[in-house]
Amino acid sequence: MDTALAAPPATGMPAAVAVPGSRRLGEVVATVPGATAVLRAYGIDFCCRGDVSIGQAAAEHGLSVAFVEARLRELGREIPEPAADAEPAVQIGYILSRFHEAHRRELPELIELAKHVENVQHGHPALPTGLTTVLQRIAAELEFHMRKEEQMLFPMMAAGGHPYIRNPISCMRHDHDHHRDSMIALEGLIQGGIVLDDACVSWRALAIGLRKLIDDLMAHIRYENEVLFARFEADHTGAIAAA
């Protein structure tokens, strides 16, 4: 059974993640979103061995503690938001690296955590019902949406726009409304991310990961709607004038 730990902090991911090798695995996964995927990739058991230090776990798997620390530290890497008047290609690159890559990296791990928690904690009155199914639906819908942007809308924007660009933008805005509703429903399902004092390590990791997903997707929607999409909609030709 997973090792129970103290409740994680109420805030999201810190601006800079410092993960010394002396920290326990359970403490790390309960406070650093995405840490479970890094540990899982190297076969490190964070569930049943939550009291083991990163340094000990790394040594047992033939890894240097510095290497594992570096991989975990990458999770806190900040990607600065471009200025509102930056080139569309720069803004698109920011969206792809800051949001699209993050969603694709983190959602599969959240689904695996949800499956594990629903299996281990089955019947617990505080456990959200059907969370795995909800996350699988969100992942599929979000992937379809991102591919439409990457294959149609973003290339059009990178080329300077198009007289009919408002049509695909309108479709993406409609998708955004649906995604926002999904995040509101997800937040209600997980009761705002509240975790009980006796929650297992995986449950805590899942809770902080879900909080990051909600925050990231809402920020993703805001940036596209208010910055990238708005600049093309502001010009009646649907194109950005060359400098």
C-alpha cells in the first residue's frame, strides 16, 4: 500500500523546483507535478517505497543522484510568455512548448495515476467516481483540438493570416468553451483538489497533477483567445501586416 504523507501545499508548482537527493520519494511526488512520470520512466517505485530517498533509489537503479535531480529540476523550467506584439511564429512556438507538449506529456501519467488510485482506493467515500474515464475523454478531445491547430490554423497564422481565418478561429474558440466547461466540471469532481490527511502518495500526486492540468489549460485558453487569436481578428483582412 502507498505510504501516507502530510498534505501537499495549497499552491501549484513552484517557480523553480529544487529537489535534493535527500528528499523522500513520497515528498517529491506529492509536491512536484510530473515527478511520478520521471520516476516511473526509470522503474523507481514511488508508491510502496515513499520513505526512500531519491539518492538511495537512484543508486539502486544504477543512476547518479545528480542525473535524477536534473530530470526532476527540468519540471520547474519556466518558459517566458512572449510579448503581445511578438511575431506570430514566436507566440505559436510558445503555445506548442508551454502547453501542447505539457498536455501530451502529463495527461497519460494522470490517467495512469487515476487508474491506480481508483483500483487501490476503491470504495473510499472521498474518491472521485469515474475519474479515469473523464481524463481519457479530456485527453482525446484535447489531442483532436491541438492537432487541428497544428495542422491548419497555426500554419495559416505563421504565414501571415488569411481572409477567411476567422472561421477556424471561431471553431477553436468554440472548442475552448467546451474545454473550459470540462475543467470546471473536473474541478467540481475532485472537490477543488482537496486531499484527505490519510491519502496515499499516488492520490496526492494525482491531486497536484490535476491542479496543474486545470491551471495550465485555463492559461492556454486565455493566451490563445486574448493574445494570438485576437490579433488576427482585429485586422479586417484576417492577416498581420508585414513590418
